[in-house]
Amino acid sequence: MLQIGDEVVYFSVVFLLVVLVTRSATWATLLTAFLYIFMVMFRFPPVPADRAARVLRPGALSSGGGVPVVAHRGGSHDAPENTLAAIREASRNGATGVELDLSFTADGVPVLMHDETVDRTTNGSGPISKLQFVQLRRLNAAAHHRMKDRFNVEKVPTLQEAVEECIRHQLTIFFDVKGQPDMAVSVLHNMFKKFPVLYNSSVVSSFEPKVIYKMRQTDPHVITALTHRPWRLSRFGDGTPRSLSTWSQLWTGVLDVLLDWAHHRVLWKLCGISAILVQKDFISRDYVQYWAERGVEVVGWTVNTAVEKEYYQNLLKISYMTDSLLEDCDPHY
């Protein structure tokens, strides 16, 4: 829960900033009061902590076992990503859960696909949003995978096919939503109603706070998580600037600072999240403790080397996502 000290500091800062800008204590008081009332009226309480813990740390609490390991995109190094084969392989290799990317075809069919286009993972080309499902179904999702000889032909699965496969293998699902919040929330809500076991075996996550807020608004019983990578607006995952323009770098850098502040001070409380998914390089013991004091679980991504995994398992003792449960592989940002 939000600490009392946090609330005093946050609203004191707001009050002082407004005083400096408007030079009016009256306006500062009114605006600060408005923001406080807004937070109280429109925020969502998180799901009960014990239920969230059972989903985010399956088996770990009762058995004293190791930290949960989630196969990123189903384990994209070990099998073609976002396929039924990847889900089966992840289960076989000991994953406790899988992270799956939700996308939509031109005719509105929910399927698994990370990229906006099908070029990287299939033998097709073009935006997935321009392809009918019948066209997508003809493509081979194993076409460019390093183990394509073993997996040969894999279809792009529908969301329901993936959910059924995960339930069959008793895997926790992290539904990653990248866009189309209205459609995504509607589809996921219907999926939860069709498969009630998802309430105790899945998490809806997104970089976009509006997706998480709308999901909680539609179904407050769904466990949710915000995904976050500091400096995401100004830099790519490997640290290179998104723009060569100095002014653009400065502006997006300021936006990054504001977004980071909002994630750690406002958005998590407003959405009532149970977890935050953070890029691995920004996680420390102090960071984990910060969120633990607020009842929020930290999950790291994407942890792909034995050294990193040992750090997460033995020192941080938190869940992590990986592209491979079998060997070291290149990082994904």
C-alpha cells in the first residue's frame, strides 16, 4: 500500500510547485486538493495480496522452492516465439510461466505476435493488422528460427489456443498488451469469463498505463502489472539514442524522467497493480525493497545468462523472464 510518508511528500511537492508557478497559495491548495480527491475516487485497490502472491510466485510460497522463471515470448531461443511449440517446450524445460504477446489480425482475431509486422518471425511480410486471419494461418512461424529444422512448421496461434495450451500445462500466463486497449481488454475479459482459472493463473501487463487502468476498470479481479524500462522514450534498449537531434534527445529525456516519476509515485497506485516488470539492468536489492514496502512484486526481464540468473535466484530472490531455460543467449531489450 502507499506509505503515509509518500503521500505527504508527493502532495507537498505538488503544492510547492503550484505555488511557485501561480504565486497563489489558494490555487495551490485547490489544485492539490483536487488531485488528492481524484486519486482517492478513481484509483483501484490491488487484488488481495495472498491471491497475487499465489499467481506471481506459484509453488514458491508453500514449497520453499526457487524463484519462478517465466519463458519470455514462450522462450524464443528454445523454440519459435509465441507458438504452441514454445509453450510446450517451456513447460518441458521447467518454466513456471510464459509471457505471450497479444496482437490482432485485420479481421479482429486475437493472435500471438510480438512485432507489428510478420517479417521477422514468419515467411510472410507486412503488418499483421493488414492480414486476414486466414492469410496469417498459412504462414510458418518457425521459418526464421535457429531450430527451424526441428520445429519445421508452426502456425501463429490464436489467443484461445495459447490459453488452452497453457492451462493444459498448468503454466502462469503473462499477457503482454502493446496496443489497441479497448479491443485487447474486451477480448481478455471474455477470455477470463470463459476460463475462470485465469483469475488465479495469469497477469495482464503492458507498457501503457491506460491498458492496465482500463483492464482494472473492466474487471477489478484481474491481476495486473505495469512494464517499465527507464529512458524508453529517448533511447533504444541497447542505450543508443532514438534521435540524432540534441533538442529531441533533451525533450524525450525530460519526458522519460517524468514518466519514471509517474510510474514510481502515481501510476502504480492509480492502477492498483500487483507487480512491475522492469528491464533487468535497473533492478537492485534496494529497488526490490522499495516495491516490497508497497506490496508490489518486481519481475525482471530479460535475464539470459547463467550469471544473471544466479543473481536473481540467490541474491535478489525475485521472478525473472528469460528467452532460454537451457543456455546463455543474446539479450532482448
